[in-house]
Amino acid sequence: MSELTTLLQQAAFGSIEAQRTFEALLAQTNGEWEVDLQRGHIVFGDQLHADVHLLGSTDTVSGTWRWAWSELSDFSGPVVELAKAMRDYGQREGINNLTLDEFKAGDDDALSLVIAAKRITGHWVHYPLKTGTMTVWTLLDVQGFSEIEPTIRSVVKALAAGVKSGGITDHRQALLDYAALRGFATAPLEGSSLRILLADGSADTDFDEQSRLTNCQVHAPLEGEAQEQFTAAQPVTPQSVPIEVDFNVAAQPAEEPSTEKPAPALGEHYTGAGEVDEPTPERPAAEKPAAAAEETEKAPAEQPEAPREPAEDKPAAQQQAPEQTPVEEQPKKKKKGFFGRLFGR
């Protein structure tokens, strides 16, 4: 298993939970966004605000990924600090795709890079800004998001979606990584089984000889032995710590204006409309499992379901997405010109 694939496996369940929570918030807006990359700020509708970090871009014409830190992108400052952190990590660990300015990649490959970036940077929400043939991939710090604690329902739903995706090969280890990064307790049971422990309930999980999830039994509220195990395990500190980025330095006017390809002026905004892509790639780019969970009866794709959940609690990705504003109504030339300057596309 490659280092990049390992990062993807470690981040998979946590990424799914974060995206599901973000989708629920996004569903309360009209799906339109307005971004000021100079200040590193994006707003969805008029009520959902977030700091925005550029990672890179893909283009359907060239079929490549280009990192935001590349000189070709002609952009610098706090908004690309996380992209630079990815490059530095790649240099330390010898991961070529994190250090090359540009390489062949499609949207599935891009999504794998974005999920790996969540593990490295500690920023767990992503959003693709789409314009023309290009998609700009970003990480977001949504206001108030870090205060949202995991619940037994949100964790079990993330497990179910991750198993069904077929992209996670070792469910048991991925669950342990998820618990450590997110900051909730687990307790060993007989054999390879694990008990998930959260303040509002527990879940007993079983695995086969290949560490694939075969059963998930939810118990709520927390009581009995599970209550004792939960109390004994506290406190649990999340191992995922976000890299801090100070956008205040971007609030100062530049001493000298850029000549050939200027960055957007302070207060200049770009708008669009879109929806969140699937939070987990279909397959890791470096390693594909033998069979997808949803393609064989032996796989545990349908097992880890939270009990008796009403239809309206399905994640926003499974509900009807917010209607996109027709392309003709968008300031297409202005937006495309900006991203063209930004990434040299």
C-alpha cells in the first residue's frame, strides 16, 4: 500500500462525516457561492460563511491536476498555505504527486488528493468551485463547524457510507484511525470486534478475517458496560489538529501592484453555483480493492445502518441537490478570466 493510499484510508470515514454535516448546512442555502480569494473568504447563500484554502485545479481539456502553489498559478499568500503544506509533506515523505506542479489526473484522482489533504492539514471540509471546463478544489473552515461533536448516528452513518463506497480495504483499521483522529473512544470486544463509545450511545462492530465490517449493532442511550467503558476512556483528545492559517496578513494592501497577471483587488468577488461532490472516491488511485462492497453479496455494504432512521435524515447528497443557477446567468467571462489568471489555464 502506497503512502498516499494509506492517507486516504485513514481519512476516509472522517471525510465522509464532515461532508455529510456540511451538506446538511449547505442544503439550507440556495447553493450559490461568492468568494473573495484575496481575503480567503467564501459565503454560500447569505448565511453560511467559511475561510477558503486553494489546493489545486483540474481541467477537462488538459486532463491534469495543477497545484495552487505552482508558479503557473500566479497566486500566493495565506490562501495557498495548505497547498504548500501538502508540497512540504510530499518532499519529506517522497510522494511525487504532492511535489509535481502538474500531472495527469481526473476528478476522481483529484478527490483522492483532496481527502489525503484533509489527513495532512487537519481541515476536513472540501468544496469544488466549478467554472467552465475547470474545477478549483478547496478546503473550507466553516464557521462553528469545529464545535460540532460526533454522535453515534453520525459515526455509524459515516461507516455505512464508507463501506458501501468500496474504496476502503481494511475497515477495522480505518475505524481505529477515524476514532483517533476524530476523538472518540473504542473498546476491544471478543475476537476482532470493537465497540464504538460516544456520549449518546454505543455500537458493537464485527469484522471478518479480512478486516471487513460484517455487522454493526447500535445501542442508545449509553448504558451498562458501555457506559462504564466510556467513562473510563475519557478524556479523548482528537489527534487531528488543523494547520493554522492567518488571513489577517492578506487584509493589507499590496505595496506594489502586480504587472502582468494581477491578483484580484481587495473586495473583488467571484460567484457561482454548485453542489458538493461525493465525499469518497470510488477507488484509491494507487490501489483498488478486489471487489466493491455494493457489487457482491459477500461484502458488508448494507450492514452498518443506524436503526429506524426517517427518510428526511438522509444526507443532502442523497436528497435533491439545490438547483444550479443556469450557466447563462453567471458572469462567466469574468469568473473564467480570474481563474485563468490564477491557475494559468
